Amino acid sequence: MRAAPIPEISYDPNTDAGGSREALGLGHSAGKGLDVRHGTILTLEDINVSFDGFKALNNLNLYIGVGELRCIIGPNGAGKTTLMDVITGKTRPDSGSAYFGETLDLTRLSEVEIAQAGIGRKFQKPTVFEALSVFENLELALKTDKSVWASLRAKLSGAQKDRIDAVLSTIKLESSRHRPAGLLSHGQKQFLEIGMLLVQEPQLLLLDEPVAGMTDAETEFTAELFKSLARQHSLMVVEHDMGFVGSIADHVTVLHQGSVLAEGPLEQVQANERVIEVYLGR
């Protein structure tokens, strides 16, 4: 059965929950096998990380609900990258707890195990295989347990082909499916890398400054894409573009000196005097 693509969005790149432990999910599936009985897909409590005496994260608490689209903002050095490193297993916290769903202890899993559990991460700079076609990039991402050439020689099942076709439709790269990824625009490469995550059907997507370097039209498309993806996934977006944040966020978390400075709807956060002082400016 063909997977249903995300509803149509006007831009075509081929041509151009809360701050508590009981964070409420938004009524969407968190995926098979993940225990989200309290509606929370990610729980970080009292997380501390230090590097040579510098406290990158300081008693940080963060809760993301099922199906939520959360934006993380804050000045440089606030701990945003370290936060994502902890979630994906790249950095181990000195203390504190980190759970995916109710039972998966992220501090005890390897980076590979965390990715296999359903957490996908996109870095700021797109990383695609430029010599391979768009389709081959998605094919390779789908078969993460094999070497590059073994994956490309292996025969795709009908369900796998349908999955790739659905993702191509979602990221609006159907007509570029046979184009080498190196010939794509910067924005198209960003969309392809998002697609490489989507074919793996992650339950939580971590996205680092996804619209950096994009045109206005690409940024608008990305906003609509993320809002559509939140129907089936939970998203955590680190971003400096406040216009983009305002167009997508259910909930905003402001980090400062490794801790949560403020949380809530964007309008509420923007009116916070401490946030104005340390980040937004007067």
C-alpha cells in the first residue's frame, strides 16, 4: 500500500506541549513500540554537562510532547548544540536523566541505538552524497544497515519504493529524482537531507537552523513542511530566524547559560523581560 504524501504545498523547489513531566501530546502517533503513556516523547531532567570547567548545560529540564513542534532559541553559547548532542548520544551528561518515551534511557544507548530507536538529527550544513542521485541518497538512507555499494546493488521492495516516492513528493523533489545531489540548490539539499531522515520514519526529528541560507520562498515552504510533518512526528527546531519561529512553533523554549530561561507561546516569551535583556534586545 502506497504511503500517503503530505498535502500539496504551493512552493516547488524543482522550479524555483508544555514544560512539565505530564506534557500533553497533540493526538498523533509516536510510532510503534514507544511507550508514551503520559503523552511525552522526550524527557530531560536536571541535565548537567561541563567541558573543562565550563558548564554547557546547567540543571536543564525539557519536556516535549508527542506530535509537538518545539522551537529552541537563545544566544550563542546558550547550550543548544550540547542539548542536541545529549539527546543523540554524542555527549554524555555528567548527571541527570534523559528518556525517549517512558522507558528508553538515552544515557545508556549508543548514537546508533538512539537513531535506530527513532531519533533523527539534521545538522545545519546539509550532508548529502553529492555524486549520487536524489533517489540514491534516499535509497541509501533507507538501508542504514548496509555499506554504500551493497545498498545500491540490493533490490528495493515495492514498499520501500513507495516509501521513497512518498518522501520525494513530500519534499517536492519528484522531478529531480535522477539528478545528482551535487547539482541541487542549497535549499534543495536541505530538503533532501530532511527526506533522508524521513525515509527512516523517525519519531523525533532534531533540526539545527534548517532555513539558514534559504530564499524566502524556500523558508516559507519549510515552514509549511514542518507543520505538516508534526502531524506524524515530534519536531525540535533550533533556529535564530524569529520570523520563521513565529510561523511554526507550538511552544518556544529559550536557553541561556545552559538552562531554560523561559518557555511558552512565542508572544509570551517575547514579552519576557529577561528574554529581551539577554537575547532579543530592546
